[in-house]
Amino acid sequence: MRFRKGCFEVVISRHAFERAMQQGIHLDLIESCLQTGRVERFGKSNFKMVKDFRKFSVICVDEMVGSAIKIVTIEKKWKL
């Protein structure tokens, strides 16, 4: 799956797509996370995009590869 965010092309890896389907995260939630989520940088070329919803948060772990953003994995974190 590919789409654009600003001047970057976003590529979702197969592993990330499978993890999202296992955890019941729909594609519209992933797209919302990538377009309106906050960015938390960690490491040299990695960062997280986090979008908070009412009952849970969607976390996309990304890395920069050239002029593209590659989504490595997707997580769902429940709020207590």
C-alpha cells in the first residue's frame, strides 16, 4: 500500500500490514494516524507517528529510506 504525506511517499511493509490486520486496526485508522498523528523521533533515522483515539492509540513505527517513509510495524495500545 502506498500513498503520499507531503513530499514523501509512504510505503507500508507486509509485516506492518499483517500486524495491523491481526490487531484489528483498519486502514482508515492507519491513514488517520499518518496524516494527523504526532511525530516522536527516536534513533538515527526512526520515528513514531502516534494518534490518540477515545479508547486506544495507534502507533506506526517508521523509518526514512531516501525520500520515502517506510512503515516497519503498527501497534494498538489500549487506554485504561
